Amino acid sequence: MKKLLLLFFMGSASVSASVIDTAEEGVNALMSQTLIDVRFLDNAEVKNTDYQVIDDEVELFSLFDSFQSDSIINLFFVDEINACSGEFSGFTGCSVNNSIAVTNVGSFQAELNTHELGHILSLDHLDEPNNIMRLLDFGNTLFNDDQIDAMLSSDFVQVDSDGFFVEVKPILVSAIPLPPSIFMFLSGIFMLIAKRIKQ
């Protein structure tokens, strides 16, 4: 009976390596040089196992199409990104239109989130020492004056009495919990019968 219950429990579980890590304090510290406040909205969740690992751009665009907004930037947290902008290899982040997909990178999360936010706010990669838009290189924290001017001109940047800001919606991509199946149930019964026959 213990084995049967274990199989039932395993059959209804789901696993996701990603978690929401906005690194809000670090992102706002990096963005403070631009005068743009990053306002993180309430977390959301997309339950779709197909989008936990992004293997092609069809999956990427389907994920991004699941949340649409004119003024809000969507920040999706996924387990793995293997395709972005026509290139195929391991990525930590990818941005298109108003959506960003990132993986969890630990202590460099603020840099990654800010780098991808820079893309949404019109910035390209720049091979300039210490520039946060430098490709494939963590440990960079600066924007130059031209980049700041470009970001302030972005359609996503809004203004209120507190100054410039953008709104970002953090979204966790998680697995759909799998219901126990008849196959698992029958497998458990078979294991119990096999155990009794051996005794």
C-alpha cells in the first residue's frame, strides 16, 4: 500500500526550477542612473509545461502572446532558453516587443533583468567596458548618456508626479500538475502483486 500511495503522489506532482526573482532593489539601483523607476506589479503565473524550456521561437512567441499589454512590460521566469532572435544556444535572457524571458542566475539576476529591460527600452548590445548592455558578460553596471536618452524616449516610459517609471509584470512559468493516471495506478497494483508472488 505504501508503494501505491507513493506512485499516486509522484503522479500528481509537478517540478519547476525557475522562481520569480525580480531583484527589485538591484534593478532599481542600476536603473537609478537613468532616472527611471521600475515598478514591479503583482506576480502572475502561466501553467504550461511546454513553455518551461524554450526550444524554438514558436514557443517563445506563444509564451509572449499569452500576456499582452500596451504599456506593461512582461517579465517571464522560465527554466531554460535555447532559442532567441534566430539563434540557437543557451541563453539567460531574451526580449521581444514588450516581453522578456529570463532564467534564474543567482547573484547576477539584477544585471540580467536590467540588461533585458534595456532591450525593451530600445537598447542594442554595446561592446563598451562596464556597460550593462555588453553581450555575454556579467559584472557590468553602467549606461552611457546616449543610452539613457534613448530609454527616456521609449513608449514604455511613463511619467507621473514622482517622475519617470516603467511597469513590469513578473510572471512565473510553471508546470501543469499532472493528475494521477490509470497507468500509474495499474503499475502500482502490478508491483504489489509481483511482491506478493515473490513471497
